[in-house]
Amino acid sequence: MKKSLMTFISAVILMSMVLRCGQSGDEQKNGNSTQTVTVARRDISSSVLATGIIKPMVGAEVRVGSRASGTVQHLYVNIGDMVTKGQVLAELDPAELQAEYNQAKAALENARANYEYAKLDLKRQHSLLKQNFISQNQLDLAEKSFEINKAKLKQAEANLAYAEVQLSYTKIIAPISGVIASVSTQEGETVTARFSAPTFVTIINLKKLEVWAYVDETDIGRVEVGQRTTFTVDTYPATDFEGVVTAIYPKAVIQDNVVNYVTTIKITNFKGKTLRPEMTATVRILLKTRENVLAIPRKAVHNREGEKFVTILNGAMPEKRKVILGWESDGYFEVLSGLKEGEKIKTQ
């Protein structure tokens, strides 16, 4: 008898626990299955999506070479170094050009001495002619000598200036600020600049980049110069960079039988990040924007027989309501009719 009573009590307790677990599970399920959102106003934009590549702008990538021949004596930079405009990147052995400069300087001093003597002699010849101590012919010869030495002085000054310029070419100067992208020579190498300027380094200005967006032929008719854009890159997926359309190439790029048109985009806001050439970009070209319109999430909309409905949570009983929608952007629909601001709708 006692054993039967204990068995009955245990069965009652077990059944009670099962019922409580079932109720708790139902409450949890009901609590998580119903998600709501309030109908509110926001900006809805029409846009074109495209894949792009970051490229240096014209003038942002410079190959720095040497206009003089000689042996590389010093190389002061390496790949990845930041440089500023006017910074010395490398130096050639200046011995030969320095010697030519010294010769030109000595020639100038000699020419200046001859000029001063000819000038003094001409003055003296004028004085002697007034006293009838010399003939007019001798004065003419003195004037001719003066003019010749004057021309030689100017030639010597020009030769010295040329030698100074040539000597300055032994120092390779950065023409722009940026980062060293490549180095094409090493210390101890001999370079010849007789026929073409050998490239020492390549500098890229990472602040002068643009995006080449490949826009499909079905969308290119809606794209115009001046339209605002946003884009992301794989290394900063949570950052929306900003830009503006600057040009649309007239010639198409055909890849795998797909016709695209290159649209260049100037980057207007780097958001404090460092972008690099050849990064892949996901581009959104903003065509038009409707500001402060009623909008609801896409997941709140249901289709039935070609019409769109949402579920209104009005009191205890949900209500199905037909809506008319407009533009779609970033997962939201513009509401043209059927809803009021502040109403709550079911999203799941």
C-alpha cells in the first residue's frame, strides 16, 4: 500500500514538471517569435550598384628618374617609406660633374678678368684719341675687343649656370609627397641617362586616389557626373567611404560577354583610413533621394496574389492590411499608402 502511494506521488510530480516545462517553452517561443517595428520616417535613395577598383589619379603616381649619368652613391629610401616633396631620395657620384663645374667657374673668372681689362683699355683709348695720340682705327679695335670680351663673359656665365644645373642632377629629389611604391636601383649601380631617364623609385600619393566603377550597360544611362557615391572595401567592411562621379568613359569594357562602362569617382572622404591602389570596392551610386518619407523594413512585407500586406498589431488581435509601396533602398520600402507614422507592425 505504502509503495503504491509513493509511486503515485512520484508520477504526479513528474507530470507537473513536464507541464511546466511545456508552458515555459511555449512562452519562450511566443516571446521570441514576435518582433515588431514602428512605422517611422527616413530618407530613401535610389541607387546603382557596381564593382570597382581603387586607382591612382593622374599625377598621383610618379616615376622618379635621373637626368644625369653616374654611379649611385647613396640611396636614402626603401619601399613603404613616406617622403615629402623636395626630399633627397638618392645621390649620384658628383666627381665628374663637380670637375666640370670647377672648370666652368675658372673660365668665368678668366673671362671676367679679360672683360675688365678690355673695359679699362677702351676707356684709355678714348682718352688718347682726344689728345690725338692714337688714330681712330686703334680706338675701333679697342671697342671691338671690349665687345668680344663682354660676349665671352656672358658665355662663361651661361656655361657656369649650365654646369651648376648638371651638378644638381646628381641629387634625386622627390617631386611629390607620398609613399615609395617601388625601388628600381641600388647603391653602387651605374646609370646612363643619355637616351632615357632611368627610373630610381616610384612614388604614389595615397591622398590622390579615385575609384574606377564598372557600371553595367543597363544602368549607365542613369549615371551622371556630379552624383554622390558611397563605397566599401574588403579591409574596412564597416566603413562607408564617400565620393562623387567625375567622368564616364565613352568606350565600353567587355569581360565575359558583359558590357560595362568605367565610371571614375573622386574620393571626397577617406574617413581617416588608408586606402591603397588595386583594392576592390563595392560601389553604390546615389541617383535620387526622397527625404523624410514613411518607411518600413522589407522583411515586414508579405506578398499575396500580387498585392503587398503587412501585419498591424492593433490591440490583442493582429490585423492584415494592404499597403502600396514606392522606392526600395538598404532593406527598406517607402510607404505610399496604407500605414500611418507610429503604427506598430510585425516583422516576423
